[in-house]
Amino acid sequence: MDFDAYAKTAVDLVNAPLAGEEDLRALLALVNWRGASLTERDLIVFRRAQRRLRDVFAAGTAGRDSEVVNDLNTLLDAFPVRPRITGHDATEWHMHVTGRGSSVSAEYLGRAVWGLAVWVCQYGSARFGVCADARCRNVYLDTSSNNCRRFCSERCATRSHVAAHRARKRAALPVSG
């Protein structure tokens, strides 16, 4: 079972725009759920879960482990999963989890919450991050060897470092009067 991939679906959800059904379809396409039967209720559930998961990442970034665990346990209650053994051509058996509901939101969110729960048990909530670039609100899972990641991407890191460099250069210029 690839728990990291399940946890990444939570990251993808938190970082996704969800203005409408097309945004939700684009999110689902990332995990090959094309042609899923979506309802307006699914969009509402995804938006609510997106906010709750963002709070989990913010709490993890702030070192509030108990809050992370409590929030994830609440989400696990809301989106329970069933483990299943699956394989290809009766070989390569491996585990998957599926949501206990029949809706797209129950399936996706069950996996996402399960992945984050396993992630926090393996690595701790200090590995949950919110991008340090003030112009970005994306979240990420810190997979660095020494837990030093501060940005969601190289692009944000570069943009932030260039802005800081330019600000230092401006501050060093003599004030003309």
C-alpha cells in the first residue's frame, strides 16, 4: 500500500482551486478518476474537507501535534475506510483502502485522510508544511532527510529568496534626500 500516495492526495486537495465542478474533475484526474459521477454535494464535501485539511497542515507546521491527531481522528470518523487486498492477474498482491461510502467524495477523502494519518504516525506532524512564501498558501509533505523544507516548490523558494535579496539590496542603498 502506498501511503505516501494517499497522503499526497490530501496535499493535492488542499492546494487545488475548487471554484466549480471542472476544478474538481481536474483534481480527480490526478488520481485517474475520469468520468466520475459527481454531484453538487460532492463539491460541497470536498470544499469543507479542504478547509479542515488545511487546518491540519497549519497545526502540524505550528507543532500542535495533539490538535493534528484530534483533527485527523475526527476526519477518520467522517471518512472511514475499508482495507482490501488487490492484485493484478492474481499476482503482486497488495493493500488498498477504499471509502465506506459510494460517493466520489467518500472514496477520495477516505484515502486522503488515511494517508495523512499513517504519515503522522510514521514521520510526525512536523513533516506537514505550509509554504513559507507569503504569496503562496500551498501545503506540502516534507520528505527531506533532515526535515528542513520550508517551501512547497523550488519555484516558491527561488521567488522568495530573490525577493529577499532585492529587499536587502534596496535597504543597503544610500538614502538620497
